Amino acid sequence: MPKRESTDHQFPPVTTPVRGANGKYPRILEAAVAVFAEKGFHASRIADIAERAGVADGTVYLYFKNKDEILVSVINTAFDAFVSDARAELAKISSPAAKLRRLAQMHLGILGGNRNLAVVFQMELRQSTRFLAPFSHHHMVEYFELVRSAIREGQAAGLFRPELNEKIAANCFFGALDEMVTSWVLAEHEYSLAQAADSVADVILLGLEK
């Protein structure tokens, strides 16, 4: 049976010097991801996160006002790192189709490499519009612009069908990847999520290409 991708990837580093002091801030975020994934956001306590991070409860409160702020920081830190890396990767690629394929590989590869983070994004984030609405308004706009930009490039170059609505195509792209992650999180047997990226990209590109 194939092994599920490793979940011991470190949380993306934080660039703010004060918060990065002694590595406690990223440790708290990493611990929060694990606790939220195991217990669920609502059942998790600050004490659980502090214990997992190996710090005192008071240390957590030095960085965060409450549990809500921790979840928001987890989401923002992980997604900001993803978008930054994605922009850098796509900047190296000239082919619109290859850009979409690479984005699919990164999407499934990163979440497939950190099951706890995938659970937080697919399950915990979506349980409350209080968290989901700000995330969608800010982060998803950035994500979709990466996709739509590649689609527009392909249409302008005569590679993708010009009659297709780029917004609808981008929604289909994200929706296919998002459903793959949810299915992987809920699956009863283990398999490699990252290995599904090319198959998903093939399906989307077959619908886009002339």
C-alpha cells in the first residue's frame, strides 16, 4: 500500500523578526495545525497548542490574543508562502499550459505533503463564514488571478479556446483540485495526492486547448 505523504514538513518561516525569535512563533503555528487537525478547531484549547509546541500557555498569548487569531495566522502564513512560491515558479515558465500544470502540482503537492494543514484548510476553515469570507476575499482572489492570467495568456496566443469564459475555467480548475484534496483527506485508504496533479491538469487542459 502506498504511504501517505509525509506530514512532518515544517511550517513556512515567518519573516517578522520579533515573531521569529527563538523559533517559538512558527512552532506555535505548527502545533496549532496539528491540534486543530486532530481535535477540530472548536474543541481545541490554547493549552493543547502550548503543550504541543513545548511552551507555556502565557507564551502563546504573547503572540496571539485568542484561538481565532491563531487560526487566521495559520491560514495567512501558509497561503502567503504558497502564493509567493507559486508566483516565483510560474515566472520561470513561458507556456500557459505548463503554468497551469505546475500550479496543479504545487497545490496538490503541498497539501499532500502536510495532511494536518490539508485538514485545516478543507475542514476547519470552511465551518465558519467568519473565517472563510475574509480568506476568500483576499487570498482566493490572488490564487484565481494566477489561474486566470495563464488562461488569458493561452487565449491571446491562440492556444486556448477564445470563447471560454476565463472566470468559469478558473473555477473549474480550482474546483477540481479542491475536490481532489477533500477526497484525499476523507479517503479510507492511503494514496499519493501529488501524483494526481498531472491527471487533473490533463482533464482541464483538454477542455481549454484548441
